[in-house]
Amino acid sequence: MPAGGFSSVPPAGVEFEAKITPIVIVSCVMAATGGLIFGYDIGVSGGVTAMPDFQKKFFPVVYHRTINPGTEGNYCKYDNQGLQLFTSSLYLAGLTATFFASYTTRALGRRLTMLIGGLFFIVGVVLNGVAQDLAMLIIGRILLGCGVGFANQAVPLFLSEIAPTRIRGGLNILFQLNVTIGILFANLVNYGTAKIKGGWGWRLSLGLAGIPALLLTSGALLVVDSPTSLIERGRLEQGKAVLRKIRGTDNIEPEFLELVEASRLAKQVKHPFRDLLQRRNRPQLVIAVALQIFQQCTGINAIMFYAPVLFDTLGFGNDAALYSAVITGAVNVLSTVVSIYSVDKVGRRVLLLEAGVQMFFSQVIIAIILGLKVKDHSDDLHKGFAILVVVMVCTFVSAFAWSWGPLGWLIPSETFPLETRSAGQSVTVCVNLLFTFIIAQAFLSMLCHFKFGIFLFFSGWVVVMSIFTLFLIPETKNVPIEEMAERVWKQHWFWRRFMDDEYDEAAAAKGDFAEKNGHAKGYDPTSQL
């Protein structure tokens, strides 16, 4: 049917017809493998940096501290800026790559952006696996970071745009589920490679990142681009064909017309980053930035980056430390599955608020145990207390995994309007990677100076973010992406003041007030493209 075959844009509140088709499930699973390599890179760095052979080759100062802590003490033996740079350089590179990824996501599409990310991953993995010196190691991590920047920009957008509204949250969280599976996979690999004799186990750990890298690259070659992306680039008929295919129904005209109209309005925005700063986009921008800052200030990545190092610091021993990291990784995966099931049923706010309470108490209990039992030059952490620490870390990780982990990516990807969506996602990823870099670069030094107080520091942030959620984060469950302004922001007690008249005019142009403005009949949004 021709693009202009229907006469009006659907009014706000319409639930578009859509089946859960195999192509949607397969496409989302393939795309979400971008999270797999992101998670593997998070998990592998902590285990590798705890391996004596790796330390001896690249960080001899740290190696000598670990075998003879001396005056440094338990909390400070891993305090080394070079060691932290090995972990954090990936995120600094990802931050920079995000700005380029914003352009490619809009101009080349979500699919090609994922492909570029996959190629960066492959080259970075090769360099890391054969690294002969620290410079080669860091360059490899930087290329991996570029892959993270491109993948994290494109994958959440792709998942939100291709998924039917009623299961958008669950499918989007596939990205975060793959992050957690990647972390668990890395922990299992580290546990095995740490036992390899001959000093090459760390090479295998770093080299096996090639498996998820190849999965992402092959997935990007196989999936179709999202209808939103195709329409945004002027490929209307192709976009309609893909929309019909992924929705499993011929009744796609209402949704197609809404996407076309959103694209028409988006093309009027010549400078999306500048438009992102306008008053009417303030709610989405503030919440997206806050979510990324808060996500990192829970302390989760500090624990995931350095879980083996952290447990070793607490006196677990190297094997026990890696084993404990595997346990927390498994809890992370299982709890993310809980989020997939519950996010579109109980909603985003309930998960965030419940997790705030759970994370706060678990961190406070960990701080009390460590304050009483682990000193600079003694680790009187008996088996019972050691088990309790692992249980509390798992309690903390589980709460994060069904709330701030996945929702920190989901909520921004579903709230920005199309005209600023790529720019908004770019800012989201940029802020996330900036604060990930800061935490990764600073954590071991903070552990050295704060000691057990590091957990009290993060628990204080959990209180702040829970208060922010209670008053300022609205519920977006089951709301179509293009109707967020009318059904969410204009109804919120605080954010509605930012929905000014200028936005009302744009909404009217989209057809939300079609009858009022005399466009109920004969209006063809494709004619203006």
C-alpha cells in the first residue's frame, strides 16, 4: 500500500498492533551480544590484574607488593595508577568514540554502527592477546573502548525501536543480561586460566574476548536495521516492509505514519545536540545524565572490575577470590533475568526504589564487618564472616542487576524523542563512560585511603539516588516511545513545567491535536519528506 494511503496520524494513546515475531527475538538477541563483550571486558580486567604472571610482566611494582605487602598494608597493595589505567583506558576511549558513533547511528543506521563497533573489538582483542609491553596492552584496550562506544550507542536504540511496546523493557534488558553473562564468562575463564602454568594464562583470558566480538560482528551482518532508522534516512518503503515483517501483521499503517511524522519533525532539527539543550528536552536530559552518574556511584563497577582484587585484599587468597567473583557473577546474571520478567509488569520505579533499600543495607553491613575484622596488616576475617561478606556482596549485586543496571540504559533509550534520540543516547553513553572511567581509575586509590569506608561512601550515594527516583523519575511502562511527552512528561508534577508552548505546537504538528487544528482528513505526513 502507498505511504500516503491513510489520511490521519493516530491520536495519542493508541496501542499499535504487534505480534512477538521470531525475527524480533532473533534480531534482539544478536544485537544484544554487544553487551556480551562489554561485560567480558569489565569482568576480565579484574581477574587478569590479580594474576601474578600478568603483574610480573607489566606491573612488577604491584607484583612485589602482593607477595610482600610490607608497609603498604592490605588495602593499598594494588594502589597503582598504571594498573588502574589498564582498566580505565577502555572507558576513556569509549567516551571519545561516542561522539563519532552519534553521527554514524543517525547517518549510517544502527546496524552499521554495531558492525563498526564489532570490528574495533576484534582488532583490540588481537592486540591484547599478543601484547609484549604496556603500550601495546593499552592501545588494545583503547580500541576495545572504541568498540564499546559504538556498540553502547547503537544497541540500546536498536532494541527499543524494534521491540513491541508491551515487551520493550524486557527485550531492551537483553543488552544488560548479556553484560552480566559476559562478566560471568570472564570470571569463569579467569578462574581456569589462573591455574595454567607457563605464564600465558592471561593471554588466553584476554584473547577469548574474540568470541563475543565475532558474535557481535556476525550479528550486525545478519540483522535488519530498525524501521525507525530506515525511515529516518528516507527509505520509506524499505522501512514499511521491515516494520510489517517484524510486527507480523499487515495492520502497520498507524505505527508507520507515526514514525514518518516523527522523522519529518526530526529532520527539521539541524543541530540535535543544540536542540537537546532546549527547555522542552530538559526532563529527558537531566534524568538520562543523572541515571548514568548514579549507576556508577552505586559502586557496582568498582566491585565488578576488581572483584578478585577486592576479595584478595580482604584475605580470601587468589583462588578463593576468583571463586567468589564467579559466585557474584552468577548472581548478577540470574538477577538480570528477574528484571526481564518484572520490568514490564511492576514497572521501572518499583524496581529502582526496592533496590535502593537493598543496596544501602548490604553496603552498610559490609562496611561494619570490614571495619571490625580487616585491618591494614591483619585480616582476621574468619570463614563465617568471609561467607557473610560474599552473601552481602551478592545481595548488593542482585539488587543492582534487576534495577539500576538495566534501567540505567533502558529509561534514556525510550524517553528521548526521535529528533534528539541519537544525540541523547550519545550523551547518555558519554556520561556513563566518563564516570565509569573515573571510578575505575580511582577505586584502588580510594580503597587504599578510605579502607572499609569506601562502602559507606557508595551507600551514601544510594540514598541520594533513591530520593531522586522517588520524586523525579516518572513511570514509563507500556508507553509508546513517540507518546512520552503527552503521556509522561506533561502529566508529571515537576517536569510538566518544561513542556512549553513551543513543544505544544510540535505535538500539534504530529497530529496529537489533529481535529482541533483541522488536519483530521487529507493529511499525508509522507508528502513533506
